[in-house]
Amino acid sequence: MEAEDARYLKRKVKGGNIDVHPMEKALVVHYEVEATILGEMGDPMLGERKESQKIIRLKSLNANTDVASLARKVVEECKLIHPSKLAEVEQLLYYLQNRRDTPSGKEKKEKKQSKLKDPPPFEGMEIDEVANINDMDEYVELLYESISDKVRGSALILQLARNPDNLEELLLNETALGALARVLREDWKQSVELATNIIYIFFCFSSFSQFHGLITHYKIGALCMSIIDHELRRHDLWQEELLKKNTLLEEDPENQTLKKDYEKTYKKYQGLVVKQEQLLRVALYLLLNLAEDMWTELKMRNKNIVHMLIKALNRDNFELLILVVSFLKKLSIFMENKNDMAELDIIEKLAKLVPCEHEDLLNIALRLLLNLSFDTGLRNKMVQVGLLPKLTALLGNEAHRQIAMCILYHVSIDDRFKSMFAYTDCIPQLMKMLFECAEERIDLELISFCINLAANKRNAQLICEGNGLKMLMKRALKFKDPLLMKMIRNISQHEGPTKNLFIDYVGDLAAQITNEEEEEFVIECLGTLANLTIPDLDWELVLKEYKLVPYLKDRLKPAGSAEDDLVLEVVIMIGTVSMDDSCAALLAKSGIIPALIELLNAQQEDDEFVCQIVYVFYQMVFHQATRDVIIKETQAPAYLIDLMHDKNAEIRKVCDNTLDIIAEYDEEWAKKIQSEKFRWHNSQWLEMVESRQMDEVEQHMYGDDRIEPYIHEGDILERPDLYYNPEGLMSSEGAVSPDFFSEYHLQNGDLVGQHPFSGRSSHP
């Protein structure tokens, strides 16, 4: 088509669908624009269609808005909406009026904080000219002139690059991009403004992943790292110079020449800092965008990016610090980077930012601390530099409460630091949060933190102050909350006045132990009751009142791994109530002891089960009724003899104590126990003697007449001088007279025959 043939342009707008905005209180009107070029005779010569949309924001829309009136106003003022669509608009407005904000305020805030602000126009970019994409050739020519012309040319190109619509066209201009990369590489040291402008141009490209290849092609990332490193070193040199001049001035404060020289240098330093921070911010932001690719990030690490970022933390510019901390947060998820940060004392530097006046900076600093708090050494450092009271104070700030609590939770994992929370106002704040929680289930972070703190005796006392325990029990029983009950269980384990407070709640807890309740909740209730080793507590009354004996016995049957926790709590509970002689008798009559032995057989490889079952036997042998049942009617003593030499020290200790009591009351078992102790403590000696006898036999077989006949086992047992000293029985622990040893037949130092519990490894 020739230009002179075109007479005029015809434009037609056609309205389309109306939707609600997915995030804002606004309507989205879709429409189509059809542009047609008409010829001299009015005939269409060229046509084009373009779909577009208009957003109508409804800032005044709220719960009290008259939707019908607002709909009429929208239709009247927006010519893209046909009057016939009034009812549809009204319906959409009604939906917006009742829709919950999506995302929520909290999510919006987090999203806002996760997106860094683009750098504003810096000094050197603010020129009076308005750039035009059609004049790019002129701007490129300026890049071949003086430094001032290069600054002007780069500022004009930057003005274009800041509009995303121009980026694709700039991408096609290889001459311009090549010239920019060359000037940056050759002249960046001559002008901070020039370096900042050009890096900013490439930063505009870095905001879009599809242009990252372009930046890599011109090696802008590596160049940025060199520039950042140089500027940081330059800053250090200026600081050293200032320090020297300040020292001289302090030595001679009346020297006006020194004073003027210092003031002049300081003024230059301030100007340098402002320009440097502009450059550092845009360069680091470009690198952060490029670090979207993992391999690019790895290259940055190899070029010491962590060291540069830590060094930049000494700056005071909030916007720069937000960028630096955000970059460190991204890098901190990799162990190597985290270790680098630890070596460079990052915790001390971050401690200066907590708290700070800038909310966004504080938020991102806390998020970085949270990432670092997974490391035990760095958690220790946080406590050492005094972050504990600072973080505790932030629990009162709703904007930072959640992150601060997560960090404090990690700190509370270490038993060394649990007691330190008692010297802050942490526990009163947590209790207030617990009681104000309107949901049935408390936030996981909050209740987990409370569970950890309750494991410390002093913290537990603070939790129970006033009506603390009463309020916790009331809420736990109302909502059947297993995690809240776990917190209460931790409180119940501490000896002293805190444990006595639970006497009022024994009945409430016992009433929860039924088959109908959730298993996790029942486990915590059982564990809490098992902790209540209170002398004045009438356990017999509790067992009878709440019919717990049948429940406990039924639960002792070996179960699958899913129910092992519940069975273990039942065993522990039996051990606690067995301290009472009447309870022990009640349990013995119910047949619980054989059930415990059967469970011991099934769980013989589980140290915790074995130890707790043996502890039940230990408690029961104190009482005559249960002692007789254990000794005369069960094989429990035989199991205990086998477990005397278990690899677990706790099991050995409980077994020894239990067997000592059995030996005191039963002569027959006393002989067996003494014999086993003798065999064990002298087994190595016997093996040595047997080995010597075998050597002598071999020598005798080869005709050595000088060797005396070897000693038989029977001879050994008939020689008291081998195991008696002048005062009587040997003093070795557990070594006894061998009078009863003849009841067993020895074979290579071991008892002949398999013990019913011999499947468990007994030797240390």
C-alpha cells in the first residue's frame, strides 16, 4: 500500500466480558479495539485487532456500600460497559463486597517483603532530556566520546531500558549493547556514575529470566563482582585515611590545618559513600537476579560473594542492607555458604540490626537468622551476643512474632539455654498467647516452643504461677489437644511443689484413659499420671474408681509399632502405681505379671521397654504379695539373671537391685543368683585356665614328662584357694562362694542350655 493511498483511520471499540480482579477490589473490563485504514474511496485497506482490558478500582467498596447505586455509577461512567449489563455488574460488585481478601493481609505483607524495590534514579541519571527509542544511534555515538558524554548517553539509554516495553527492541540493537559492555569494562574506574548507569541498564534486563543469557554473553556478572570487590576495598582505604587524620587531630585539636584537612577528606568520603552505595545496590541486585540459576550462584560463591556481602553489612543505608541481607538469606540455604558466613562472624553483624527502625530490614534479618538457627554452633553464638532478650522482646510485635518465635524455638532445643528464658519476660507473653488463642488447635510454633520450655524446672514453675496450670488443664481437656497435654506432661515431671499441684487433676486425667479417646491424647494423659510419684496419692482408689486395671492389662499385649508408644506408657504407669503396696497386690491378682513377661519376650530388643518392665518387677518385689507371685509363680527371676550383664547400664543397674531383693527373701534363687555372679566375674579366669590346660595336654601328647597332669574342672571347683582370700570370699563385686556352682554344667565357660531370654545380646 502506498502512503498517499491512505486517507484516514477508522477505530472501533467492542466491549467484552467483565470479571472481578483476582487480588484487588476492582472490576476488569475486557474489550477489543479494531483499527482499519481506509483508502481514497473509503474501502478498507489494512486492518488490525488488539485485545485489551481496563481495570476499574473500587476503593470505596466496603460492607456498608449500596451495591445497586455503585453498579449504576460504574455503568454510567465506563463507556465500555453496555447498560444491558447493569445486573451483571451489580452481581460482581456483590461478590467483591463479600469476598475475603485474597491473599490475606499477612500474605500480602510477606509477598511485599519478599519482593525488593527497584533502585530509584540515581545521581547522573537525572537529566532534563527525554529519551526517544528512535534516537538510539545518537545515544550510542555518545558512548565513544568523553566521560561526560558517555555518562549522558548511558543515562538516556537507561531511561529507555527502565520501560520494559523497550527491552525487546534494545535486545535487537547489538551495537548498543556491545558498546555498553565495552565502556563498562574499560571505563568503570573513571566514573562511578557511568558504571552505575550501565550496570542499571543490564539490571533492567536481569529482571526477566529470558534475558539472563544476554547478560552472561557479555560477562556482566563477573564484571560486577570485580567492581563490587574494588569499591569495598576502596571504601576501606578511605576509612583508614580518615582514621589516621582523626588520630592526628585528636593529638593536636587546636591545629586548624589538620581540622580543615580532616573536614575536607570527610566530605569527600561522604560523597563517595553515597555514590558507592548506589553502585553497590544496583550491582548486587543484578547478581541476585542472576543467582536464580543454581550454577550461576555457585560461580558467585567461588568468587567470594559471601565475603563481599558480609563486608557490605557494615553499611548504614537501609535499602542497601535489605538487598545484602536478602542475598545472604538466599545463599544461606546451602551448607557451604552457611559455613562461610559463620567463619565471618555473621551473627555479630546481624545482632546490630535486631531491632532496627526499618521494618522491612528487621523482617529480612530475622528470616536470615531463622535459616542460620538450624546450625547448633550459630544458635550458641546468638545466645552469646545477647540476641535472646532482643528476640523475646519481638514476641510483642505482631509483624515479627512468628519468625522470632521460630528462632527462639530452635534455641530452646538445647537444654543449656532453656533456663535462660526464665530471666526474660518470654513465658508471661507465651501464656498470654496460649490463653488468647481462639482456635481449637494452638499454632504449632507456639505450642512446640512451650513444650520445650516446660522441660525446665524453673520455667515450669513460672508457667504454673497464678492459675497457669488450671487454665492449661481446662483448655487441654476441653479440646483434647495432645500437644498441649504434652506440655502439661513436661511440667509434671519436675519434683517439688509443681508436681503437688497435679493432685487436683488426677481424676480428670484418669477419666481420659479410655478406648474412645484419640490415642495420642491418651498417651500424654498416661505419661502425665505416670510422672505423679506423690506419696500421699491414693492410687488404689484411682484404679478402682476409673476401672483402670482391666484397661492397663488389655493394653499390655504386644502390639504393632504404631501402638508401641501407648503400650510403653502403660508399662511406665504400672511402675508408678506399683509403688503402692495395695496397688501392687491389685495388679498381681489381675494377672498383669505374666502379661509383662510375655511383653518382655516380644520387646526384648527394645532397651526402653526392657528397662521399664524390669523397673515394674523392682517395684513389685518390695511387697510380699507381689514378691511371692514373681518369685514362685513366674520366670521373672530367670529373665533378670540373664539381663544382669546387659549392654545397657541402666538395665544392669535395675536388674542388680531387683535380684538383690529377691536373693534376700528366697534362698533357692539366692544360690542361683550367686552362682551366676560367680560364673560371670570369673569366666575370663576360667577360660584362661582351660586354655592353659589345653596347652599342657598338647605338650603331654608330645612326650614332655616334666609337665604335671592338667587340672579338671571339678578340681578347680574343689580348690577354695582359687577364689578365697585370707579374709574369706573374694572382694570382687558380685563374686560369691562356689557352693552352688555345681548345679550348673560348664562348657567353655558358659552355661549349657539356652535361657528363654537368651536371644537378647547380654554382653557389654
